Amino acid sequence: MDFVSPVLEVASLICNCVGDRADHLRRLPQNLISLRAAMEKLNNVYKDVKERVEREENLEKKKRTHVVDGWIGRAEAMEIEVNELLDRCDEENQKKCFGTCCPRNCRSSYKLAKMVREKMDAVAELQSEGSNFQEVAVPLPGPLVIERPLEEKPVVGLDSPFREVWRLLQDKQVGSIGIYGMGGVGKTTLLKKINNKFLQSRIKAFDIVIWVVVSRPTNLERVQETILDRLDIPDDRWKGRAEERKAEEIRRVLKTKKFVLLLDDIWEPLDLLRVGIPPVGYGNESKIVFTTRSADVCGGMAAQKSIKVECLEEKEALSLFQAKVGEDTLNSHPDIPKLAEMVAKECKGLPLALIVIARAMASAKTPEEWETNLQKLRLYPKDVAGTENDLFSVLAFSYDSLTNEATKSCFLYCSLFPEDYEIPFEHLIKLWIGEGFLDEFDDIQEARNQGGKIIQMLKHACLLEVGTAPFSIDGEYLKMHDVIRDMALWLACEKGKKKNKFVVKDGVGLISAQEVQKWKDAQRIALWNQTSIEELREPPRFPNTETVIGRMTWFMFPSGFFANMSVIRVLDFSNVEIRKLPAEIGNLATLQYLNLSGTRILYLPIELKNLKKLRYLILDGLALVEPLPNQMVSSLSSLQLFSMKFSYMSPTEEIMLLEELEQLEHVNDISIKLTSIQSIQRLFESHKLRRSTTFLQLEGCWGMNQVQLVSPSCIKELVLERCYKLEEVKIIHFEKQVVPSKFPNPQCCFNHLLSVRINECKKLMNLNWLIHAPKLQFLHIEQSEIIEKVIEDERKEGSEIESYLSVFSRLICLTLSDLPKLESIYEHPLPFPSLRRITVQDCPRLKKLPFDSSICMSKKLEEIKGEQEWWDGLEWNDQTLMHNLTPIFSTPWKPIKC
């Protein structure tokens, strides 16, 4: 019966493994095979996904998605878990009952069989998930900023504008900053320095810095695509889409970020809303910084702050130049460092010019080479290596961007003036009109206004600069940077192809006849300072010459000088020691502008009457010994401007001249000096003459105790000199109402009056009528013995004074000299918002200056000049005024042109 026990044991085991458990155990061997197969498939998918991820991360600089990264982790964990499970199953298989296929521990085997089944499903699911990944990696988010290489190192002279821009970037109230300046001054270098500062800065206020080169012509689509690429917006969201869709994508992303947008080289206002840039500023912490050559672009882009980049100071310029030349060259001869200083000075602090010229000089290791190139740089800069392609061509983009040919012609014309010459505003515009650049305007005042606009355009384009000479009645003084001037001459001479198209000689001494013969193709000739022409044996030929500006110290017209000038428009020989004007000048049928001011000419030839196209005749400061030829002026049928300031004529000649001027149909700008009551009466009796007179000088006028000015008046400058009997000025309003000088009718207004000069009018009491000259800029009163108050206000408080709060609001320069009884300029404090200079000499009774507290905040007041004793004796209602104004007071007194 021993065999019965095993049989009973097997039967018992079988009974325990019935139902589902028996099914799991029965399928276990096959499931193990399936699990191993499924795991092999999962491993293959895992390898594919892993390889794909690594390829995109390494080659395409992407980052795996969080989903894929999680799946890879789960797949790796699954492999470990399955291997462990398989090992356990192998161990359990080894524990079967002896001689049977049944497990010893049915419960344990069942659990393993169930786990195998579950892992099969989990592996299959994981494999399916891995097989369906459309995207395993995404582009890495861009860095905060991408470094911009600085081509030129060291960076010299940009510390001050850099600090200012960096400060503004941290100002939450400033959103947009414009950086402007002339070409080659370092604007792009400054912007790159700002960009790279974000790499070093600990400031984490911004999410991204975007760099875009806009350039010319403006391509809005290219700007958008640069920004879209920088923002890592997928191509399928914008490639091939319309401008509006691209703008939407840019706006969608940037609205969620604090960004800095750096826009380099803008030539015209860029519509940032069209690009897709959200508004910045006023609490929005994002920033926009851009560079441009034009101040107008700063305005058009609504920059909240505009910063001008100036040329380098002399020391900085030399440092940059030496760094680019190199120590090896500088040390190659003891004379070279000094020559290097001289060459660097010729660049006038323009970084681009310094770099280009330094490169050209880097291989010059003898003093002779340096001297040769220095001479070239001074006389023919285009002949220095690199200047045409690397310097002038770059600067010429500013010229190309000018809006029309008239403006371009006006710009090139400025190159006729010498280096560092300061050009009077009004004088330049008169020349432009004479040349015909502003012919679209029939009215001379409209032409002048347009000329003023062109000057503003050239200044804003950084092609003209404001000079350093004091502001005068002729307006501000203008000048050209030397390198810009060289570029303009290069352009005027058709990029150097026609060397003598613009002939400009300054201080060159005696010019040979042979040299003059080379000027036959010249369009414009300008001779300046210590320059003269040797005696010519035969008449020169200037068939293409439209302009001759002769500002030499001395000149004598050779025979036939004017014989071959068939297209001449402008002749300017002002302030040249010329004693005789050839009669042949009358043959210049095309002449439109003739300036003989300040010459030593003793008489004018009658042949001038033949100049039927002459529009400007300027004869200031002449000391003619003979009267103007009879009917000469009245024969100039096209004349618009006649000027004879500070030139002496007899009273009879004055009246004859006024009568001839009255006959001219087109004249509308007359400047004249009168010395008799009869001449003054003749002027004011004529509506045409009154309407046309812009400068009036009354000198002597014996017996005249009263001047009656007609209002409204077109006079811009009024000079009263040595009118010893003059007691008062009266105003005639529309030739009907006579008003005392004290308080004229408010309707009487001298809207055009800019300058008043009173000299040696010993009986003049006051200048109350000036209260109706709201645009007065210059006031000079000298040697008037009894004047006590410049403007006397005897009205009671609460009267009409409120109507005159603008008195002296445009005044720029005030000069008071030798006025022994002067006690008051004006009884009430005034703001003087435009005042730059005030000079007081020999006015011992003037104890108060009529400044209100706002004068302390004025950034325009530059200087107060006078005797120390006078300054110390001034009375102040507010001591703060004295303390704030003392730094700009100076003595001893020196004459100031006003």
C-alpha cells in the first residue's frame, strides 16, 4: 500500500490548482516565451527612440521632450523588472515536484504566472507608446543673449554714452532709446557693447535680448523673420505666411516676455506694430534700443530718450590710431610718433577714418612714407589707400538717403567752404537761392524757409554741425566735419573721376596760370585766404563754371576774366581787396547772385545794368566815391534782394536809389542805410518800400527828434546810430493812428523784428515800443546818456501787464554799455527763457537784473559779463539767484559781438 500515498498527494495538489489558477499555470511556459519576445521588441523600439533623441540633441541642438524622457526611463525600468521576473520564474521552475511537472508551491507559482501576464501587457503598451512618437525633441530655448563680435578692439571713447544707455535700460519709465550720430562714429560698436554687457551682467531683469540689423532699404519681412528665428517659433507657424500672421506670432510670444530689442542701422522710421512688437515704456519693462544716422528717425520712432554719439576727443583719437598702427611701426623711427599725431588730427576724431587711415599707415616704416601720405590726406584724401572703398563709400550712404536732388546739391555745396570754416546760416541760404537750388519758390521768404528746412535735415542727418561761433542775427553758424567735407568733395567730383569739377583752394599762395588753365571743366571754384592767381597772359576759359567764390586777401581781375563764363550764376568776392570791377561783368547774362560787400571798389560800372537775370545784389560796407550809375538798379528787372548796409551815400543819392528800387517789380528784400529825414519820409511813404525793407539803419539824420515806425512792419534789423537829437520813437498804425512810444496799441506788432541796435542816441528816453516786438533776439544799447529804463511800466497793478508776459521771451543777447543813468531793464521779473548772454559795462545805477527764479533752471544762459564792482553791488530779492548765477559771471569785460 506504499504506492497509495504519492497518488493521494498528487491528487491533493491537483485539487488546489483548479480554475483560473490552473489556467495561468498552464499558460505560463508560453507566456514566458511571449514576454521575452515582447521585451525584445520593446528593446528595439527603445534603441530607436534613444538613437533618435541623441541624434537630435547632438546634431540639431534640441532637447528631449518630457514625455520621451519619461518613456525612456520607464522602458529602462521595465527591462530591469522583466529580467528580475524571468529569473524568478527560472528559479521556480527548478522547484517542481520530483518526477512531475507540477510546482511544489502552487500559490507562489500562480503569483509569478499572473505577474508574467501583467508584464506582457505592460511591455506591449510601452512598446506601442514608443512606436508612435511624432516628436522626440524640441529646440532648446535660446540663450538670453548671443554675443556680437567687436571687430575693432580696443573700444575707445564710448564709455560716456554706454553708461548713459545702460542707466536708461534700468529705468522702468524709459522704453525706447535712440542712438544717433554721423556715419563711422561708433554707433554699431556701442550697440554691440551694450548687447555683450548682458553676457556679463548679473541683472536678470530680461528674458531675451534680440539683435536685428535693419539696414537699407528697410525690409520688414526680413526683420520679422530674424525675430521669429531668435524666438525659436516653429517654421510651420510662420513660413510662407502673410506679414500680419508673422506679426501675430511675434506679438503672441513677446507679450509673455520681458525683452530687449536692439535694432541696428535704421534709415527711416520702422513701424514696430506692423512688425509685431508690443508697445514698450511707461511701466512696461521691455526695452527697444536702435541706432541711426538721423535725429529725425529718433523722432519718427518716438524714442523717449535720444543720445548722440560724438567724435572722439583728440587724446582718445590718438590712442585708437596708435593701437591700429601698431607699436612695431610707431617705434620704427623716432620721427614717426609725431607724424602719427599729425595724421590722426586730420581724421578729426572720426573712428572709422582713424581705423581706415591707420590700416593704410601700418606698413609705413619710414618718415618719408608718412610725410607723403600726410600730404595726400590734406590735399587729395581719396589717394590714400582704403579711403574710397572703406571710408567715403560708407559715409556716402547718408548722402544717398537724402530725399531729393535739391537737398543733395545743397549738401555738396557746403564742401566749397574751407576746413573748419563756420558758415553763417543766412549767407548759406542766399547762396543756395542764387544757385537756383530753391527755384521752385517764387517768393524769397518761402525759399529761405525751405533753405532753413534743408539745413535742419542736414543737421539731423549728421551731415552738418552747429558751429562754435556765437549765435548772431544771421542765425547760427554751421560747419562740416572735415572727413564729411572730404567725402562731399569726392562725391561732387563724381567719386574722384573729375578732379577739377569742384576746385577749392585755401591758403595755397600763388596759383600758376598753368594750374588755372586746368579749371576749364570746373563747375564751381572757391578760392580762400592767402590765395592769389598770377598774372594771366590770356583770358581763362570757364565754359562750365556756375560759381566763383573769391575770398582771397587780394585780387586783381586779369583782362578777359569774365569773357568765357557763359553759365555763371554766382559771383561772391566779398571782403576781398578789389579796387576795380571790369566793365565786362555786364556780359554775364546768366548771373543771378553778385556779392561785392567789403571790397575796396570805388565805383560800379554802368554795365551792371545789363544783368537782367540778377536776383541778389549785395553791396554792404562799400565806400564808393561816385554815385551809383543812374538807372542801373532800376534796370535789374529780376532783382529780388538789394543790400547796401553800412555804405555811405548822400541824402540825394539815397532818395534816387529808393525811387529806383520802387520801380522794381520783384524786389521784396531791401537792406539800406539812410542819413536824412527826407530819405526816411520817402521810404515810409511808399507801401512797396515799407513792405520790402528788412534792414534799416538810420544814422545821423540831423534835426530828427522823432522816428515814426509804421506797423505792421517787415523790418528784421533796426539800427539807430548817432541820432543825437532823437528823443522818442512813435508808431504809426496803418498810416492812420499815431500812438505815443510809451504804450502802443496792442494790435501794433513788430513780428519780424529780431535785432535792435541803439548807439549814441543821447536824448532817447526809453524803448517802450519793444514790448510789441515779441520775437526780438538781440538788443544792444550803447552811449545813450539819459535813458533810465529800457522799458518803462507805469501801469497800475492788475492792468494790462498780463498781455505782455512774453516780453523778451526770445531775447538771446542783451548788451548795455555806457548808460550812466540806466536804473532798470524792466520793472517786473521775467523768465528770459532764451537768453544766452548778457553784458553790462559802465551802467553804475543798474542795481537789479529782472530775472525770475526760473532763470536758475535755464540751461541756455551761458555768461554774464561786467565789472566786478557792478556785480558785487547788485541787489537780489532772492539770494539763491545770486549763488546760482555767480559761476557764469566773468570779468574783465571783453567785447562780445551781439
